[in-house]
Amino acid sequence: MINYDYTPHGVCSRAIHVSLTDDGSTIDHVSFEGGCNGNLKAISKLVAGQPVARIVDILKGNTCGPRPTSCADQLTHALTEAAEKARA
């Protein structure tokens, strides 16, 4: 299991905690600190068990209101960094 903590930028959430399978290809668990609690819990449930690459493709570039990013977009950064850690 690969565990990775990410500090998001430009959003309300303060931290994203990611757990990936040992090979870094599949999301085991995601949780957020701060942000829109209900929406972020829903995102966490939806991405569990999904391939990292698929979720990154779907959520990358998602925005929140006038912001150029969102918690979902920041999750893609966290997932990419966690997967890179697994390959290292």
C-alpha cells in the first residue's frame, strides 16, 4: 500500500490523503480535510477501486467557480504524485 499526503493549492481543502495499491495503479482510499464535506466524501467513494489514470483523465482541469482549480483537480495532482512515488 502506498500512502501519500498532499497539500492542495487554491482550494478550500487543507489536505488530501491518498492510498494506492502497491503498484500505484489503483486507488484504494482517498480522504480530504476541509472543503465541501459532502461532495468530497462522495468523490472519495466514487474513486475508490478505480484506476489512477482513469480518474486523472476524468477530473484533471475541473474548476470551482472562478478558481482555476478545484478539489477534484487537486486530487489529480495528489494521485499523480502518489503514483510516481510508487514507481520510484
